[in-house]
Amino acid sequence: MKRFGWLLGLKKESVDEYKRVHKAVWPGVLETIKKCNIQNYSIYCHKMPDGKHYLFAYFEYTGEDFAADMAKMAEDSETQKWWAMCKPMQQALPGPSEDGWWVTMEEVFHID
């Protein structure tokens, strides 16, 4: 199992809508996430003192081939529609990215 921490900006005018749609993620999207060996997935939102909003995602990957599973996820038509709805609300940040969008964070501490 590999843990991931990802970071992304959230446009100020989209905060309420982003939170609203994530209260009812489409069942097909959730099913695809699980089929792609992702578990214990959470997204957090935080407003910084400068007024900018950021999303932090945490998940655990239990598969053998992350790139193949992410490609499988990207091929799912319902997931594509979900991303098309959510992506305009988000703001890319500079930095290394596993998926071309979310910035991959370095894990510096963990305890079970």
C-alpha cells in the first residue's frame, strides 16, 4: 500500500459549489475509484490567511500499477464527466504531479 498526499487550488467563487457536489459524489465515480485500487480517500478544503482556498487530498493505493489504474480511471466516461464538472472550479499549482493536475506532496512523517 502506498499513501498519497495531493494539493490543488480551489477558485474562491467555486468553494460552495465544490463542497456541494462532493456531498453527493456520483455512485459510478465512487465505484471506479474503488476498482482502481484507491481506498481511504479524503479531500479537505482550507482557506489561507491570504484568502486563497486549497484542497488537500489523501488516499491509499493498494494496486500494483498506479499508472495503469489511473489510465483506467481516466477512460471511465462517468469519471470524465465528473472531472469536466469539477476541473473548472479548481486552480492548478506549480510542482510535481502524478496526474497532470494535483501536486504530489512528499510524505515526511507517518505513524500507524
